[in-house]
Amino acid sequence: MSAARIQSHEARASLLGGQSSDWAYQPHSGARHHRKGYPVASAGGRQAQRTMYRPNTLWTWALVVVTAVQAAIVLVFESYVFAKFQASLKDGAESDSYSRAIPTSLTLYIFGFLYQLVLVYDALRLQNTIQVIGLCTFNVALLVYASVQMTQIHDAIDRLDNKSKIKDPVSVWDGTKPYLTAVPCIIALGFVLMSVVAWKLYDEFAWMIYKHISADLKMKRRYLTYQIYIALLKFDFFFFLGFTIQFVVVVVDKSNVEFYLTIAAIPVTILILFMAAVFTQRENRPGMVVIILLYIAGLAYFLFKLVRMWHSSPERMEQYKVVRKSMTAFAAITIILILITVINACICTANFGKGLKPHLAARKLDSEDEKTNITEMPNLSHGGPVPSRMTID
């Protein structure tokens, strides 16, 4: 009887693509894992190494090409403007806030497009339609900032010319204006193309979303809210950081306590956003309450800064003047993002204990190649937890 059970076990293992009886049973070997795209153990027991994600369809490649070309052109134009402006400054101009604010603004803009490329790769790797749509909106924000940037640089050149701290201001403006005008046009074109690609990817990723969350409409809504919230945190990071960096440049008096508080806010903000994602995944209600209260405090902070930039003492008004328009744009976008983030955080907290957590928990598998990302959702429609490996009776 023992021999019969062994023979039966071998037969079923063979049907699943398993190894012969000369080898120990490999739970990850078989047709099921091969169809799912998981690595299959070799005869020596070694698993294939997981390769880095690469776009594998027409529209995933289209999104990569559109965003990469857009970023490359904008980076070249912005780098030229940066170099032209810096080369035109006279000795001693570095002490003027206008000479520091413009390079900071240009550098921040360059970082924005590099960060967009990272988010594009992340969205395609996770097949996250919500994040792809968010990237289109992110492009609109960059378009607004590009429009503000032109007048900001023109004002800076005029101010530095009045103080005799810039060489040949007419030549500097005439040399940079065509590139500054072209940047919003390139972003607008990129936005249109990205919107078309996002629409196509929505259909392409539809099956993957259905497979992960089954047909449970209530669970789909909870998962959708979670995905929106996680995507918002990624965009919050850029605008929080962008506003803070510009403010640090504006504050000339480093003996001011506000300067050091602003510096300290950068790592604190990163920690808050990271813990917000962790608390949501683990359904930590007390932690989420604290995070929401911190969001509200952040909202009050940005409202205070926004009012202060436009209604303050003459000395401080002059200090803010160099980056008032760009910081106003950043503050306004950040305030809107915080409001949306708070609403989504409250909805996510209300969804705690309603069955979403098992879907979000990363499965602990023997192979690193089979770890599930926390933003992916296995199908749990059968009501039980997903087993960590395929088992044979």
C-alpha cells in the first residue's frame, strides 16, 4: 500500500510537471507555476533568477517612450536655462535671494521629471491604473508650474539688473525665453499623449485588476480607495518636498528658528508618509488617527504659509517675493492634495476590519521570487487565505 501511495504521488507530480522520483518533491515545480509566470525549480533545485521588469506590450512601451522623450527634451531645455542664468551672474550675486531662487526652481523642476519617470516604472511594474491616471494629473501640475516659471525668471532678471548683479540681461532673457516658452508646449503635448495611452492601459490592465480582486463590488471599492490613497502619498512626497525646499532657500537668516524647523520638517514628512502606508496596510486604527491629525496640522501649516506670503510685514513680503508665485502654486496644489488625502485616509480607516487586510498582506513564501507586492491583491473569493505553496494530497 505504501508503494502504491508513492507511485500515485509520483504520477500526480508528473502530471503537474514535477520531477521524477530521483529528486525530492519541489513544491514550486509544475505547470501551474509555469503558467503563472513563477520560476520553476531546475533538476539541481535552483530557481531561475527574477529579472527586472520590462514593458511587454505596445501601450506599456508607449507610456515609457512618451514620458522618456518628454523628460529628455525638458531636461535639456531646463539645463540650458540653468547654465545660461548661472553664467550671467556677476561676482557676489550669490548672496542675493533672486540668484539662489531661480537655480533652485530649475533644479526642482528637473527633479520633478526624473521623479515622474520613477513613478511611471512603478505604475507599470504594479500594473496600477490609478497611478497612471495620477501621472496625467501630475503633468497638469508641472504645466502650471512651467507657466509660473517663465514670469518668475523674467522678474528675477529684472531685479538683478536693477542691482547690477547680472551681465547683459537682455541677452540672457532673449536666449532663454524660447526654451521657457517651448517647455509648457512640450508638457501639454505629452499630457495629451499620456491621456490616450492611459485610456488604452486602463483596458489592458482591466483583467489584472479583476483577477486580483474578483467580482466582489464592495471589495473592489475598498481596494480602489486603498490604491488611490497609496498613489496620493507618492505625489504628496514631491509637492511637500518642493514647497519646503523653496522655503529654505527664501529664508536668508539662518539664525531664525523657523529655518531649522523647516529643515527638520523634511525627514519628518518622509517618515509620516511612509508610516501612513504601513498603518493602512496593517489596518492600525490608532496609527491612522494620528496620521490624519498630522495631515490636518500640515494643512494648517500650508494655509498659514500661503497667507503669510501675501499678507505680512514689508520686510518678509520682500523676502518671499522672489518665489511667491511658484510657492503659491506649490502650496495650492499641496493643500488640495492634503484635503483629498485626508478624505481617502478616513475612508480607508472606515474600511478596516471588512476583509481587505488579507488581500494586502504580503505572502510569506520560501522563494523571494514569489513575494507579492503590498499593492497587489490576490483573489480570496473562496473565503480562505491563499496558501503559500501548491499542495498535493
